[in-house]
Amino acid sequence: MGRYNNVKIFVAILIAVVPVGAQAQSPSVPKVTKADAQKVVKIISGNKAKTQTYCDMAKLFNQIERAGEKNIKKTAELNRKLDELAKKLGPEYAALVNGIPNVKPNSQEGKEISSTLAALDNLCAK
């Protein structure tokens, strides 16, 4: 899997696990920074259980993409599992998830965060 695909998957996982209410309230949520992303990458990559959880989430996201709109029941179940796994990654991950919608992807900060999150590329390739 290429670097772009994993960052895309990570961001999609973030978006998939953000509760709808949190998305609607995102202006009140602090904007995340590159330092926040670095902290999350360090936490996930430094803990084998969290690394496995993240990799399991990436697999689930791929299954969700494949199921798409064709199988709504399966997609809903996979999203539920994805949400359960996301909770295991801790409060820093949750804060990053909640703040990502406030960052413009093409901004300098958005690019820095994406670049930082690209470090997760190698976690699941091992």
C-alpha cells in the first residue's frame, strides 16, 4: 500500500469514527496541530496493542469501502466495530479525530499533519 493510500485510510478512519454530533460542533473543538499528530503517531507506534488495533481499523475500513452502499447492514456493522476499536486508541487519538475536521487539508498545517500521519504507513506493512 502506498504512502498516499495509508494517509487517506487514516484520515478516512478518523472521519468514520467522529460522531455526527462532534462533526456538527467542530467549531468549538480546538484545531489540531502537527504536534498533536506526532503525539498520536508516537503513542500508536510505541504500543504493540495499539498498533494492532490501528491495523485492524485499516482492514475494517478497507472492508467498508468494498461493501460500500451495496450492503448497508454490513457497512453499519463494520462501522460499529471500527468505532469500538477507535476507543482503544486513547484520548489523544479521540482529540485528533475531533479536531481533524477543523484543519483544511491543503493548508500548510494540513499538509504537515498528513505528512506526520504518513509515519503510520509502515505499521501495518510489517
